[in-house]
Amino acid sequence: MTGIVVVSGNPRAGSRTSTLAVAVGEAIAEQLGSPQPHVIEVGTLGTGLLTPGDEATRAALAVISEANLLVVATPTYKGSYTGVLKVLLDQLPAQALAGKLTVPVVTAGVAPQAAAAEALLRQLLVELGGIVVRPGLPVLESDLPESTAIAQKYAAALDW
């Protein structure tokens, strides 16, 4: 088992959403006494996401499949999660996340967008069999400079 895996669904690696996602993964790892999380930046997979048999995509899917806990993060794009995140997760078999704790993390410009996108991401993770932690973490873009503090507060509040 891989332990905690952070999946950042931003098309751009190293984004503010990715920074928040990694902070959440690290804060949860600290709370649980787990090793630091493995991070998958979906944006770095590039066209390999659409190339059958792509080695990097296959490796990312294997890491996701072996995880005990997933932090899945996305910025809000047109009211939902990103297309690159959907393309990656669509390559998982049915019930691939069965029995895995999953934490949806969503960033958006305004609260209603964040809440709506978090609900859609939650639905996708449930469809894959994930046990989705409640509450998820919708964060406004204006609050992203406080990612570390937000992540620590969030992880401390979860009832493990």
C-alpha cells in the first residue's frame, strides 16, 4: 500500500490548488502519523493521459489504486472539476476506490462555485467506490495564501 496519495487535478503543475492539496495531504499524514504523501500532478501527464499504454499514466493509476487515503484536488472550471482530472479518473476500473478514504479539495473564485464543484467531485469519487470524508474542503481563491493554516485546521477537525 502506498499510504496517502495527493492527486492534483490542475492542468498546471505547481498551481495554488496543488499547493493546497499537498498541504492537506501533509497535515493529514501528520495527524495520522503516516509518511509524507505521494503527489501526482495530473498536468504533468500531458498528452499521455490520452495515449493508450502511456507509462506515466499507468504508473499514476497504479499509485492511486494502491493508496489507503486519497486527497483529490481540483480548481473549479466552468462549475465543475477539471477535464484532465476526469480523464485520469475515468481510466480507473469500476470500484477502484472501494474501501479507500477520499478527501475532495476544491478551489474556486466564489463560495457557491466551490460548493457545487465539491459536490460534483464527491459524486465522482463515490461512483468509483471511495469512502468520501465529510466535510470536503472547498476553498476560495482569495484564501489560498493561507493554504498551510487551512490544511492544518481542516486535518485537525476531521474525526479519524
